Amino acid sequence: METKNIARQRVRLIAAALALTATAALPWSAQAAGYPERPINLIVPFSPGGGTDISARLLAAALGEKLASSVVVDNRPGAGGQIAADLVARAPADGYTLLFANSGMLAINPWIYKLHSDPATAFAPVSLFSDLPFVLVVPTNLPAKNVAELVKLARAEPGKHTFASSGTGGAPHLSAEIFQQATGVDLMHVPYKGGGPAMTDLMAGRVDMLFASVLETMPYVNGGKLRALAVTGATRSPAMPEVPTIDESGVTNAQSGSWTAVLAPAGTPPAVIDKLSQAIREVANDPAMKTKLESQGAVAHGSTPQQLQELAASERARYGQIIKTRNIQTN
């Protein structure tokens, strides 16, 4: 009897092993055919109500409909996004925990912070979701009606004119550093603890210029409290079509801004990545989504995982060069 039980157990083990081997040998697409089978958590590294959070919630709602599954936004702010990044990096690589990252986390933070999770290796790229160009704005009492006049003004008195930022090492700060490098002007950096105080002092004329998102600046530009000189993206912003691009303003190699993207933990099955990426691209290409994002000053822009990987690597190298050349440090 004991021999028969052992034999039966051995048969069960062999059958289980064969089944596992057969599953492993299946194409990834066959293994992921049922994905998703439960809600997906989209981890957002910033507090509710901000631009990144708004974009994430737009994506979550549309992606949930596309995949016929709930996509739940989970805000985990703090440490420049690293609390959220570490949480996702440690999560099971099964496609049910995703990170809604911005370009600062992927391209800037590795150069200025000691990170627990290296964005180049801890995550699998899924897709871009949106581009977030910045706008160069000045107080209305500054005697510069366009970028050429601003550059002339700054060159006449090196080191006198100031630019505000929402904090040292952030994308708005580095946009100003890129602008200085491209134009040869010498500006004084005045960092603030957040974009709100920076905007307040800019409107009061205490600082001379600021690079900020379209969403942040649009109400003040439309209200006549600030003057928009240029957008930093490759094309004009649909929300501010009358404002020229930085290239149209005569300054080359000065495009900047931010972008958002979806990442998964490294090791997530390729078919799950592909299914998510395809769904996000479809969401980004939807005219209704484009309109919603444009109202937030963003431009819908999906991508393949490979395109996102190449963009992140290129941006990481570019910002690394700027940070080293300009000797940018955070304390």
C-alpha cells in the first residue's frame, strides 16, 4: 500500500512538473491572456490634486474601461517620488502594481539623490502618457516682450537678473539652466519651497522669470498678471497657441519640460507589458483624452516600451551633463 501511495504521489509530481513546463513553454501572450483578473494599483508619487495626480486619474479611469478592470490610484507622496518608486520596485512583477512616474524621477533624481531603486534597472518601461512643456513667464513690468529682448536684457547686466524655481534640482530649475547654457546668459537662481511661493513673488516683481507648467501659468497669463514669452516644447501648446516655442524664439537646444510615463517592476512578463502599453497608447490617442489633457496644459503622447526606454536614457544623459556642467547640488 505504501509503495502504491508513493507511486501515485510521484505520478502527481511528474504531472505537475509537466504542466508547469508546458505553461512556461507557452508564448507570453498565451500566459497573459487572462490579464487583468483583479484591480490594478497605479501608484502616484505626489499628493492628490496636483498636475501629475490629475493626469494619473484621467489615465486610470480610461485604462480601466479599456482593460475591463478597475485601475485604482494610490497616492504615495514624499522624498521626491522615491517612496512610491521603492514601493513599486519591491512589488510582485505581475502587472498589478504600476508606477506613474514623471521625467524628474527617471532622468534627474539619479544625478542628485542617493536612490534605493535605480530607475534604469528597477523598472520595466511600459508607455509614455503625456508631455508637459513649460512656459517661460516674466512679470508684466519687466521690459522684455519676447525672448530676444529678455536675452539682451540679461546679457547687458550679467548676474543681476533672477529666475525663480520650485526647488533646486527640479525640472523647472533645470529648464532655466538649459536656457542659460543655450543663450550664454548669466542669471541668479532663487529657489523656493514649491511653485506657489515662486509664482507669488514673480507676480510681485521680486524675481524676473520662471519656467513653470502651462497649467500653473495659464490663469495668470490670461488674467494679465504675467507675460508668457515662450513654451519649451517642440510644438506650441494647444492651451496657449499664441505663445511661440523656444525654437521659434531663436533659441536652439533649449527644449525642456516634463513628461509622465507608466512603469512596472522589472521582470514583469513582456506580454503583460505589451498589453498595458497598447492600451495606454489607445487611451492617449483618443480625441476625448487629448482634449482633457490639453485643458490641463499637457499633450497626450503614448509610446512603445522601447521608445520610452530610449527617451529615459537620452534624457538621463542630457540632464546629467547639465547638472555636472552647472555644478548643481542639493543639500
